[in-house]
Amino acid sequence: TQGTNTLPAVPFCVHVLINDLNIRDGASMSANTKGHTGKGTFTIVEVRDGWGKLKSGAGWISLDYTERV
């Protein structure tokens, strides 16, 4: 089994667990907020420091509030 710190190869899908997960323009809490995801399944195409880049190009989300599908 994979450890909690092991990230899968990209691309992969995650399910967002909260209603208002921020989409940011960079992989950082200090990056500007561009919007919110809502709950649902999203494809991640790049991972950086616990952040996932959305396939749609909308921006980055914190993977702390997701589970791998």
C-alpha cells in the first residue's frame, strides 16, 4: 500500500471533500485566489509541495482537502 506521503504519477484524479476549496494562481497559500472548486472530482496534472494543478488550467488546489479517486 502507498504511504500517506506518496503521491501517484500524474495525471490522476482527486475528489474534493469541501464545498469551497480555493483555486489559486500558484502552489502556495500566499498565491492569489482565483475561485473555488466546490465538491467533485478533478484531474491533477502536476504536483508541487502538496498542491495539485488542475487539468482545466484554472489553477492550483491544496491536496490536503482531497482524496485520491
